[in-house]
Amino acid sequence: MELKDKVAIVTGVSKGIGYATVMSLLKAGCKVAGWSRSDAGIDDPNFKFYPTDVRDFDSVNTSYQATVEDFGQGIPILVNNAGLGYEGYLEDLDHKHWHEMFETNVDGVFYCSQLVIPRMKANDEGHIINVSSIAGTTGIPGMAAYCATKHAVRGLSHSMYKELRNNGIKVTCIYPGSVNTHFFDAIDSVTTNDSMMRPEDIADTILHCLQSHPNYHHVDIEVRPLKPRKG
């Protein structure tokens, strides 16, 4: 896809992968709508922030309608990045944390995707990027609920791409290993370090997928740090 002047929606833009993705898209010439609960503080004429809680369909719909009003009906790019995780063995997990993870990590992908798909179909062009996790391909002790949400994103992504491929819409699911972001602030067993991948690395991968030939479809991409820190 030629990205110049294309409109992209990115969720979870206040920091980390979302923030880095916005900056990469702007550099590539996109116009970007940033949806998240916290303002990213990005000052660029081609960026507009919309306060959005992806757990709440009404909030998502309000942001979508405002984005269409501001940028027009042609929104060919959606990056479902918003997500969070809490650590805890299953028998000890707080029910509020369970629901918050599913509402953010899974419901948010559903709500955002459902709104953009009809217009993408009408335009015969679209690319939805879902940011899962390596936790979406395996089980991790103490992270059962988070793994469950990211496995759900994987299954949702695979079904979406099979439903939408004949309408000119690509769906790509990315499974990053450890990335040096604030995600680990709530994970006591992990300390961020320079051996982790950078958010910019994931943003570059997203950009590569979006810029690929129209008939070249990245379905699953797993990325990991080359030399992860042990212990």
C-alpha cells in the first residue's frame, strides 16, 4: 500500500509500540487518528488525538464517527495495539483484572475492527494489524489470563483474514517477544532491560507489512530479541 495521505487509526498511542507506530506512520506520510485513554502529546498537523476507551463500544463508536468527520470515509489502516496485562496464578487472579484484560485486549479489537470493516469493503482496500504477543502462541505460568486474551486475538485474526481477504482487506497478527515498554510496570517478575526489543522495531515491522505489494499478505509474524537476558 502507498501510505502517503492514507488515514490510519492506531489504538493505545500514549506510549510504547503505539506511540512509535504513530511516529513511523507520520514519517511515511500518513494522517493518523490516535485513540487511547491518555493523550500522546504528539504535535503534528497530520495527527489528531481522540480520547478513547477501547473497552467501551460507545467510546469507540464516538471516536470512529469523529475520525470519519475529520478525515473522511476512507480509513484503510487500523492498528489494534491497545493492550495490558496483569500477573497472577489463576487461582489467585483478581476477577477485575481478568475482565479488564479481556475487555481491553479482545473486546477492543472486536469493536474497532467491526466499525472500520464495512468501509474497507466498500473501498476494496484495507489492512488491519492486530498486535498480539508471544503469549498468544504458548502458555506462561503466572500469566494464564493474559495468554488467554492473546490466544483469542490470534484466533480472531485468523478468522478475520479468511473472512476478508476476498474483499481486498489484509489482516496481520504480530507476536512480539519482550519489548522495552511500560507494559512490564505491572509485571513484578520482569524488569525491563536493553536486551529487549525496542518499540521502534515493532513499528518498523508494522510499516513493512503495510507497505507490501497488494497481493503479498503477512498473516502471522513472530519477532523476538536476538539475545534475551537470562535470569
